[in-house]
Amino acid sequence: MANTVLQIDSPYVTRKVYSDITGMSVRVIDTFIARGEIPIMPKRSKNATVLINMVALFKQADEQEH
């Protein structure tokens, strides 16, 4: 059984950065977030910046491989 080794630049990224990485529009990203398909860091206030949890995304992808 092989171990997966991943390197990410940041454990959390903004929707804009995630859009730049994936090529998805921010609107599509917002839809995925609303559906719970893209994990985010819990927001401390209503107006807080949405931060996408890259570590959780990589874990989900790794689990789907097995």
C-alpha cells in the first residue's frame, strides 16, 4: 500500500485563489460550497471571508481513491 504525499501552498485559500487554481468561476464555487461539496473553514461572523479548506479537499480526494 502506497502512502500519498501532497504539498499544498496554504491550508486555506480564498474563493478567488481557488478559482484561479481550478478554473471554476466564483459563482460555481459558491454553489458547491452551498451544497457542502467544497469544505470551508467555519466563519466567525456573517461578513467573514470564506476560506476553502484545502487540507480537507485533499483528504476527500485521497479517500475516493481507495
